[in-house]
Amino acid sequence: MASPTDEQLVHASQGGDMAAFEELVARHRDKMFARAFRIVRQQDEAMDLSQEAWIKGWQRIAQFEGESSFATWMTRITINLCLDHLRRNQRYRVDPLPDYQDDNTGLDRLLPPVWTNPTERLERHELRQRIDAALAKLSDAHRTVLVLHEFEDLGYKEIAQTVGISIGTVMSRLFYARRRLAILLAGIQDEEKPS
Amino acid sequence: MNRELQEKIQAWVDGELKASEAHRIATLTQSDPAALALAENLRGFRSLVRDNAPEHSIDASRDFYWSRIREGIHRAERATASPPPEKGHASIPSRVGGHWLAWLVPSALVATAAFFALRPGSVPTAETADPLPPVLVDHVVESPLAEVTTLTFYSSSDAMTVVWVGSAEVF
């Protein structure tokens, strides 16, 4: 017997079936946790926030009308909770932009090209770890914009609305975050480039 | 290349520019090697990050993770169903372990009021009635129990004391 689809589980949850909702949680819990972790970068906080998101999801399940997938809907709840959390804890500060305003030269320095061999699983795994470690070094404000754009695939306008900043600020934070991340990852180029 | 142009090229790579502006940047990248290099660099970098998104998963078991969510849901539902009572009021019945006290106190109040109001020879006339302490005149006397509220009213012209007893929601 085929397992029920998300839509069927959502429908059952809307009728008060908590077992159906538990199944939805089991299916998507890692995704929601990963999304929370990418933004807050703390294991315990990400755990708490993702669970809080599921509680809100249950409370609002009747309002879900299926305009997007259930996972997308839950992602939005999770992200909003994480952003509220950062604001509450005054972690939403922006680093100054050192040497950025006058940096009109050296495109290699601006965004160092990164060579990678995607066929090598180990290398890819390590690359992911390096990207993860580099993301952790960005400020919350820059990382949030980058994460929302690259991993959640939100456009500039959506990011601006979600975070509560102007589109111009989205553009400059995104550019700075990419540049900073590229600089942090630059070591990979030297290590992995074929000799 | 100034910052504004760099960000425009980025927006072009991200597909965020309107058609007319996108055309302008596309033309620029054909004639300006620096603009083209930046655009290619941004494209490559974006693919690199998107294709290698870090993965994170929960260490906790399914049961443990779900149990905290279930608790949270039930806690929220309880809080919605009955708002938490004020300290020191509704905690009394729970301390004694029964609801009988919730009825005993208002019943005692009614009985006391009835005793004084209906005692032979004790019904005061308008002339003889002693003024009641201000606390009983047209004043809500709260029961120490959150579930029950009593309202006591004394009319000096009718020489009558009236006590309403009801649930807190009525008042």
C-alpha cells in the first residue's frame, strides 16, 4: 500500500488527525532544522526553533490552502521564527564593509574563482563542510540574505519583504556576503586545482 | 568599476533586472572584459554554493523530537482553553483537592446575608438602619476563588441586601 502524500496528510491534519501531522513532521523535520540552523548557526537554537515552527504549523494548519507545497509553507514559518529570534536577541547587526567602498580593482580578489571536481564524493563532502564553516563566519545579517537567496531561492523583493529591508540593501548585503564567502573559500582553489 | 555597477551586474546574473536594464548590462559585458569577468565569476560562485548546500540533520530520535512538539501543542491548547488563573486565587481549590470549596464560600456568604436580612426584629427600617461599612455598599466582593464571583449590594432606602452569586464569566 502506497504511503499517503503530503496533501493527504495535510488534509487529515486539518481534520484534527495528529498522527497524520506527526508523519509530516517526520518527513520534513530535517529540512526545517537545516533551514533554521543555516540562519541561527546554533544547534540547540535551531532545534528549539524548528520545533516551535511545527507547533505553529499545527495551530495554523487550517489556514493552509495549498497555494504552495506544504514544505514551502512550513519553511516560511520556520524562517520567520528564526528572523524574529535574531531580532529579539539583537543579533541582526551588520558588519561594517571594510575596504569595500574603494575596492575597484582586482576582480580575482573580489570573487576568487573556485575550482571543484563534482565527481569526487569526498571532495564534495569536504567542500560542503568548507562552505558551511565559511557561512558560519558571516554576520547574521549577511548570511541570512545569502541563505535566503541561494538555498531558499527567494528573489530580491521577497527577501526584502521577509527581512524588512530595502531591495538596495538586499543587493549590497548579497554582494558583500558573496565576496566575503569567496575570500573565505579561496583556499579551496589552491588545494584542489590540478597541478 | 564602481559599486553600483557591480551590484547591477550581480542583479543581471541573478535575473533580477527589468528587460531594458538587462539589455544594457548584457551589452556592457560584451564590450567590457572586467564586467564580463565579474559576471562569469558570480555565475560560477552561485553554482558552487547552490550545488554544495551544507546539509544538517537532527540527532534526536523521531519519538523524542515529536514528543516535545506534541507537548507544546497540548500546552498551547490548554492555555487557549483556560487562561491561567491569577496567583493566590484559584490555587486554593487545587490545594485542597476539590471543587466543594468553590460552592461553600459563596453559599456561606448568601446564608450570612440571609440570616442578617431575615432575622425577626432585625429588619432595619430606613430610620434605624445602621449604615453598612462602605465596603458592602454597592461594591463587588470578590470570592477568593476564580470560578465564582459574588456581587453584594445594599440599598439603604429599601433596607435590603442583595447578593448575586455566579460564575466569574457572568460578571
